Amino acid sequence: MHKYGLLVIDMLKDFVYGSLKCERAQRIIPNIKELILTARNSDIPVIYANDSHIAGVDHEFRLWGQHAVRGSEGALVIDDLKPTDKDFIVSKRRYSAFFETGLDPLLRELGVDTLMLTGIHTHLCVLHTAADAFFRCYNLIVVRDAVEAFTDEYHVWGLNFMEKFYGAKLMTAAEVLKLIKG
Ligand code: ZN
């Protein structure tokens, strides 16, 4: 019996509607929403991994410009997917949700051995999080219609890479919902 954890990566105002807006991210909102609601009702921890950058400082700004600055409106999770008190929030300053964050000990304490990945972007934060999860021996499910990227090419490339090199299982949201509900 696996203990699942649902990870929601970077579904923030800046990434979906704001400075790094991605229209393709908007179409996965309903699937993520349904997964979150079902997870909450099934005793599966919901963990948000959110970019939370320090204004004027973070290394990543060289590539992307300022985004998801800590304390700003753009760094908040979009209203449709708002966390509740029952959920967990991990703040990150790099692509990976594991890098210099408390995610790994949190997952251990929750007894999670299998991570279900949702959010954006398939080839960036999702992929780097998958890499770090693989290095730490977690099983991976990538919900293929609950992750997205700027282009279809990046999205498909990211999915294939995670499947091939991190052993990630690619599943649809419908399949995952069925799995959760047993
Ligand atoms: Zn960032």
C-alpha cells in the first residue's frame, strides 16, 4: 500500500496570469482542482511548492526577470486553487521543490513514499522536482494533464524525460482519481 502525497507546483498568479503568464497553465486548473479536493477527502496530504523569491537578489532573475517575489500578489497561489489550513506550503527559490527547502523531512514525517506531481512547468520546476524526488528514492506519478509548459514541445519532452530517466509513471487525472478513490 503506497502513501501518496499530492504536490502542486507553482500555480501562482505571476505564472498563470501575471509577469510570466502561461495560457496553457490555465487549462489544467480544473484537473488540479479536482485532484486537490479528492486528495483532501482521502487523507492524502496536499503540498504546495511555491516560488518565493527575494526581490532584487535571486539568481534566477537573470534568466526570467523578477517574478513571484515574496510578499507580492504575484507570489500567491491562484484563487481557484487556494490552500486551506489542512494543506502544506513549501517555499522555494530554485526550480526544484527539494532544493534547500523542508520538503524532504516533511514527506518523511507524513510517511509519503509516492509523489503525485501537478503544476508548471513540465520541463522546469516539475522536472527538477522529479529529479530530486528520484534521487531521494520516492516513487513518482506525473499527472500528464495536470502539468503544463509554455509549448507542447517542452511539455512532451519533459514528460518523456521523466518517464525514461526517473521512472515516473505518467497518468491522466482521471486515472489518478480512480486510483485515489480505490
Ligand atoms: Zn522562480
